[in-house]
Amino acid sequence: MSKISKIGVLTSGGDAPGMNPCIRAVVRTAIFNGLQVVGIKQGYKGMIENDMYEMGTRSVSNILNLGGTILKTARCLPFRTDEGMETAYQNIKAQGIDGLVVIGGDGTFTGALRFSQKYPDISVIGVPGTIDNDLYGSTYTLGFDTATNTVIEAIDKIRDTADSHDRLFFVEVMGRDSGAIALRAGISCGAEAILLPEKSTAMEDLIAHLKNGAINKKSSSIVIVAEGDKTGGIYDLAKAVQQEITHYDIKVTVLGHLQRGGAPSSFDRVLGSRLGFAAVNALISGQSQKMVGLEANHIKLTPLEEALSHHDFKLESDLLQMMDILAI
């Protein structure tokens, strides 16, 4: 059993709904087990700048319903250097911290793994917090469910206008390297086409599909485009389609950072609580350099190195088949 006495908790990289429930679970689980907790502001930047504070049970009251992160978040280039890491190490040692819970995505985990390898006396557990849902070792990541529901709500509203005016809307959603949000939102909203970074779509095939929809008397069309789609930028894509399909009034909507905000869904509140609880228990049991995740509705520990080395995270094959079949 590891003799962890004080845990530092931080959020890093892009914010994601569900981070606050996770922070709350980390703080209260640690205190329940007789440990002290330090909140580290703005991720690794807070470690370097010594921007930390003691947290108690009341420090995390009334945050379950809040989007974003009360600890703030930032990307920190100095932490990638040996000098930056050494400064961070000296600061957390001075605070008496001997265990870290880091909440974020692959960039966060890369920094955490390198830090723990360099300073093995600091145990580190990662919690997957990214709306892209693209980390190996967890079926769902914090924020994905909320972000997808936000996209669905927005597209449902766009559909009302599209139907009223016989319009074709191209809607760009987040997902530079992952089409998880686009795929689930597209199926949920009945999109006529979904363009994903994982699947190439020829321009002529897209145009033929949209023309066929018009022949079948569809009053509107929604095309969801993940920002990492290889077809090209959404504005150029819309322009190219407009030249071939003139009867539609084509509009473009980029949802952008709207997708990151908002109160976490019930799923993300429970997921954040489960993963925060599991992260503290993993530290107490002597684990380090691991990520806590959820697979088959059970908590699973995956080595950070393994989570980072797998870049073959695949979208569900049945959903990929459904997206074309259900859009006819």
C-alpha cells in the first residue's frame, strides 16, 4: 500500500463538462480517506507558478451542475522542458503533495507520464476528460455525452429553419481527429450525410446523395461535417455543392466552442463522480502511471503508456453502416 498523504488535482487542456463533478469526487473521496487535497489552478501552469490552494469538502459544494472547471485550465509549453518540470516538482514537493490526479486528454497524459517517469516518488493517475471521446481504455470520456447533446439540440433548431425554407445546411462540429460527436449527433438528428475524418467521402458521392434526396422530395437537408473531415473546409465544401445543386438555398453553421460549455448531463455527472472516486482509490492502493476509464460499465485501469500508444480508436462499425442506410 502506498503511503499517500496529500493529493493534488488539476484539469488541463480543453475544458469538458463533467470535470467539476470529477473534482468534487476526488476532493471528497480523499478527505473521507483521511487525505489532504490541494487544488492546482490552470493545470501544469499552476504547478510551475505555485498557484495552488488547500481544498475541503465545502470547496466543492454546488459544482455538480457547472460546466467548465473551477480549477481553470491552460496549455503550458514550459512544462514540456526539463527546467519547467523541475520547477513544478519542487513546488509540489514543498506543498507536501505525493499523488496527482490529472484530468484531461492525451496531451495532459503525455505530460503526466513524462513527469512521473522523471519523478517516480510522485504517483499519477489520469482521468479522461475530452469531448472528442478518442482515448483508448475508456468507452466514454468526460464531456462527450454533454457535447453531443448540445450539438443535437442546436441541429434540431437548425432543422426547423431548414424545413421552413427548403434549405440545405452544412453544420461543422468539433472533431479534428475523431468523428465521434458528428457520427452520434448525425444519427440522432437524421442527418442526410455525415462527413468524418475516419472515412473519406468523394464529392461526387455526396452530391449524388443530396440530389437523390431532392428527387425523393426531402424538404430540407442537414450535412454534418467533423472539423477534421478530409473533404476540405466547410465553406469551400458548401460552395462546391451549391454549384451542382442550385435549387437549395445553402447555409453554413459552425457550432465551435458552443459545444464545450453548458451544464454536464446526468451521464457526465455520474461518470465524473465514478472516475474521480476511482482515481483516488487507485492512488491509495499504490497505483501510478495509470488512467481510470469505463468499459462495459466497469471501472478499468489502463497504463498511461498504453492509452497513449493506441491510436487505432475506432468508431462503432454498426453506426457507420447505419448513417448511410437511415438517411435514404
